[in-house]
Amino acid sequence: MITLALNLIIPVVQVAGGLMAGSVALISDAAHNFSDFTAVLIAYFAYLIGRKGASLANTFGYRRAEVLAALLNVMILVGASIFIIHEAFGRFLDPQPVIGALVIWIAGVGVLGNGFSAWLLHRDAAHSLNVRGAFLHMLGDLFTSVVVVINGIVLLYRPWYWLDPALSILIVAFILKNCYTILREAAPILMNATPKGLDPRHVQVYIESFSGVRSVHHIHAWNVSAISIAFSAHVVVDDQLLSQTETLGRRIRADLLKRYSIDHAVLQFETSFCGTGDVLCELNCGAAAQ
């Protein structure tokens, strides 16, 4: 909520200062900051939705709402980037005088506010793609505000008015790099791709090392959210009482959590393998995955 308040106040001040100073770089930074207000607002509501438990309509819960929020924030950033590029090229064609001293003071407000916001979000950024998206917004704003301060300092001594739109393009490059980072993490989650760093064949061999397990096949592994890994597999064992497989299943699930951070493992015990018995499920994968 503190970050939200800061990112509403900062762009208002920067737009007013940018219009007074005639700086498109400052206005560009303000546009980026306002997009961050929207981004943090989306991230906050996605966090609230993600805390809801499972329901009949969503049996895995709502944790992917945070991933969708991260993608929505990327769309907002791309829109802000298009606006900045449009304004910058207009200034390249028709350079305007810029009041360097005013730019320094207003951008300095952005440095302080964005730096504090990034510090507030940093702790949880490592554990949530949603918060990481908001944190990258803040970090990007911190760097861009620093760049705008440098721009103001240069303009105090040199009338290089072309530098203002040039730095705006540099800001866009940084923003789009952050967008790519978020997309690279969010897309595999939405595609139910195998979690990064998890090799299904290694997991297969590990489960087969348990006493009483003859073989393992038809493995699925995917991220429910950025920090939750689901897993399912068919486990072939000798014919025995169901209660005996329950004990074995508890041991396997506990070790999968400890060794691979798999927190939702579903194991189907069988006395003989089904289908081809391959590590992948041929029903879903087809011949292309063979």
C-alpha cells in the first residue's frame, strides 16, 4: 500500500515538472511510474485472489492469478514503451529547450520514491513472480530516474537537447528487457511446462530406487504457480494390500518435497505398467514426443 501511494504521487509531480521543464525524458519516466502504480495495484489484487483456497470450479486454487497479473503488467509496460518512443521521435524531429535544474530536482524525487519502493518489495520478489514483476517495475523506475537526473546535469552545462529523447529510448530498452524476463518465466507456467531445473528422468530413477518400486512411467511435472510444483506418475509395485502402498507413497512424497521441492505429488500405484510404460504419457504427448 505504501508503494501504491508513492507511485501515484511521483508521476503526478513528474508530469507537472516535465511540462514545466519541457523534458520528454521526465514525462516518459512519469508514464513509466504511473504504469507502475497500475502494476502494483494489479499485483496486490492478484495476491489477494491467489490466497483463496481451492474450489469446485478451480480445484488447484487461484495462485495462477498472480502469473496472469504479471503478464498483464507486461502489456501495460509495452503500452507505456510505445508512448515513450512516439514522444521521443517527435522530439528528435523538433528539439525543444529543457530546463536542466528542474529536471534534476523532479527526477530526484523519483529516485528516492522508487528506491524506497524497490526496497519494500525486494524481500518477497524471490518467492513470487507477481511480486517480482512489481519489483522489476520499481527497479526499472529507479534506474530510469537516475538516468534522467544525469540528463538534467548534462543540460546544465551543454545544450544537448537531443540527449533528452535519446535517454528516453534507453529507458524503453531497459523496460522491454524487464518485460522479456517476466514473459520468459510466466509463459512456461501457463504452458504447464516442466519446471526449470527439474529433469523427469532423474525423478523417475530416484523413485525407482525406493525398495518395493519396480518401475515408474507416465510422469507429469508442472508449476501450479511460480513457487509450487505439482507432479504425477504411475508407480509399478508388486501385488499387495492398498494400505502398504499408502506407507510407500508417504515416504516418496516426503522425499520428493525435500529433494525436488515438489509440494503436490499424485502417485498412481499399479501392479503392471500401462500403455508403453514410457516415462512420458503417450496419450498426451503423441508420436512427436517419442
